[in-house]
Amino acid sequence: MSAELLHGLDEGLIAALKPAMKAIETITEQIQQYDKQVEELAEKYPETQRLRQVAGVGPLISTAFVLTLEDAQRFPKSRHVGGYLGLTPKQKDSGDSHPQLRITKAGDC
């Protein structure tokens, strides 16, 4: 337990906070163990390394993406992956023109 966090507090308050501090320490240790397990799982899939080069994509997101898609070769175009995940391009059909616009979260509801 981090004694410096409790330094200078009233004894009654310290007694009340100690169980909460212990619970926080236990949960923090469990989170660290889970993070390590996710990291080990990500290492089993080399595809995750490329995805993790994107800012904000870590072992959890990259592994979930790879495991959700399974075989990426089944998608003829990368644009089809979004639809599989429930992300669909916005439609603006005008005559013979069918431009692909930004992706919305309209699918998979």
C-alpha cells in the first residue's frame, strides 16, 4: 500500500481508506496480469504487429480485429471489411454517380 498517499490524514480516515486502497492494489495487479495475457496472445498473431503501428491501436484492439476477421483474404476489397464489421459507407446516389463517402456506424444494429 502506498503510505505516502495516506500521510497527513486523520487516523479515522486512514482506517476507512485502507480496505479501499487494498482493493485498488489487488485490481491493479489483476489488470496487469490480463494485460500481459493479451500481449502474449497478440504475439501469436504476427498480423497484429502491423496494426499496432497505427497510433492508438494496441495489443487488445489489434488482436480483436485479427480474430474477428479470421481470414482477411476472403474480402475482395479492403472497403468490404467495414461492412462486415457493421460500418457502412454513407450513400449519395445521383443519377449514374455512386460515390463512396465517409463511413458511418449505420450497420449491424
